Amino acid sequence: MSDTDFFCSRWVQAPEWVTAQTPGALPAGFRAAGVACGLKASGKLDLGLMVADGDVVTSAIRFTSSAVLAAPVVVTRDRVKAERIRVIAVNSGNANAATGGRGLDEAARMQGAAAMATGFSEDGIAVCSTGVIGVQLDGRKVVRGMLAAGHALGPGGEPAFAEAITTTDKFDKRASLTVLLSGGAVALTAQAKGAGMIQPRFATLLCFVQTDAVLDVPTADLLLGVCVKRSFDRISVDGQLSTNDTIVLQASGASGVPIDPESDDELRFGQALDALLRQLALLVVKDGEGSKRVGRVTVRGGNAGGVEAVARAVANSPLVKAALHGGDPNWGRIAQAIGAALHGGGAIAYDIAIEGVQVAVAGAGVGHDVAALAQLVAGDEVQYDIGLPGDGHETEVFFSDLSHEYVTINADYTT
């Protein structure tokens, strides 16, 4: 994939008014930096700063819905004005989760260090952490690193920032788009991390989005919320919900191009943001800590709860995921997942198609060319379609396979 081939999945179509650029340059009004402060034993970059300058900065934010919240999530949620986030301070190598009162103190200390490094007040500084859970964060290293990052801030700091937020990621998840609106072109960039412990509400990841468009607060919040539901809320690697998930949208307004509520420009920008986040979400699944293939399951039927339950059951079934990894079109694995999701309600008729080939109708297998289907599921992306009784509801989930490497990575994660 070249730098400008960001939209690499057949399941995401870029609008015609959106052009992918080579990542690296931030929108006007943004500065970034990434440094190594010693949290990672490898010595790699592990602390980043993202700053939005200007007088009309607006923002929106979403967090994990886990009942076990990491300290930076609590501090950001309780102490930051979500609509006016100027600075994002983030570390990797330590999640600062399950760390008690001391963890909260260190998250607040990190926020204070970012304030000193950038000159912005703490109520405009979001703090994020990612890494191992249950280990105390070394605040001294963070403070020293934050001051170094403050000196390194610049419009060319995006690559270092993107690297500094990663943990087990095998490749960068970055994008730079140009979006053509009626008032002119605006820039839209993003950096994300995530490869394991992935299951919404929403996904396990950090994601930061920047634009130089002029966005009012309600519009920014509305667009982020809608697009998250169609992207990071639709993916799973291992069915595990993180303690630290955070996604932030910042608009500097530096382009002077406004996006008015309920306008054609709002629709165009929203569709661009939607495509951006859906492709980033798919890159998280593709990374998937050893993932070889990405699956997409769509479920249609007359019961909203049943449709969602079946989609999640298929996406998170170790049997389905192992078959996906091996390129095995074993639709019996899918049938058992459907039954597990809808157990207790009596026998149910279901239809299953794999890569457009009908393999089951009304709960019974139908003849098909098994060898030809095996060729179809040998690609990087595999489509599964399930029909349940009734109509009116439809959902989708993107999921990774289950590989030997996934077990190895997570068996050795802290050792």
C-alpha cells in the first residue's frame, strides 16, 4: 500500500470530493511532537503531544464504556472541557489503569506537565495512556519527556507523534485527506493505534483526528458520535473491551472554511470523516496481533437485538475466526455461532452466504462448489452474509482471524 492508497478496503469507498495525500503534514493550526522518555524498555518513542492553536478551536471526544476506567480517562472526563481541547498528551508503554489513587495523581501530573510544556490551561488538555495494565506510571519520566516534547513541537511532528502512541502495532495507522467543500478545501488528518484487546462499545484504541475546518461544537460532537458508531463500534479482534479507549476530534478553524449545521458541506465533511474512521477501524482489525485476514459479517432480520447478537457471536467465535485464518469455508462454524447467540428460543431458520455463494437456506445446507468457494475465501477480505426471519434490521461487524501469533503475543505480553 502506497502512502496515498489509504482507502485500501473494498468495504470503504472514498467520496469523490475526498483525496488522500501522503501522511506527514498536519492541517493548519496544529503542531505535534513525539519523544522517547523511557517508558518503553526498547527505547522507542513513547510520549506524544498534539496541539491545536488559534482562537476558534473546537473539539469532541468519546471514551471507552468499560466499568474499569484507566486514570487518564477519569482525569480527562472529569477535568477537561470536552468542547475546547487544545492539547492531547499521550504516552505508550504503560496504560496507567488499575493503579488506584496514585494513578489518578500521575494522570493529573501528566496533565500539569503538558500545561507547562505548551502554555495552555489544564482544562484544555486531554491525557491518554496505553500499554500494560496494573503497573504504576513513572511520572518523573513523563514530566521530563513532556518538557522535551514541548520544545520539539512543530507542524512536521506528526510522524513522531503517530509512532509514539503505538504498542503492539505492526504498522502505522495514519491518514491525510483533502476535502473539497463549497467554501474551499479543508485538511483532515488522523493517527490511530490498536491491534489487540479490540471490541466496542467502541473499540480498544486511541485515535486522534485533526481538521482546519471551522466547526461549531454541536456539529463536531454530532459528526464524531455518528461516525464512531459506524466505524470503531463495528470492529472486533478478540472481543475484549479496553480500559483506555479514547478518540478526539479537534478543529483549528485555521482554514477559515466554515461547515454550517444541516448544510451540504456538513454532509460532505461527515461522509469524509465517516470514510476516514471506517478505514482506520479496518486497519486496526487488519493489524489484529497476527491477523492474516479480515472478515465482515452482515446480519439481516426482524429483531434488532437478535441481529446484533448474531453478528457479535460470529465475529467473536474462536471457531469462525480460526476457519477464517485457515481460509476454510466451513459454514457449520457460522451456524453454531448463530445457535449460541439465539439459544433458548427454539429452532430458527437462517440463511448463510459466503463471498456471495449461498451455502445454507432455511437452516439447511445447499449444494455449492466447495473448491471454488475455498479459492474465494483465500483472499485478504472475506464477506459473510446471514439472514434471519423477518426484516427491518441490519448490522455489520468487521473482525480479524485467530492466529498462532495472537496467542504468542498475548502469552508473552508482560514478560
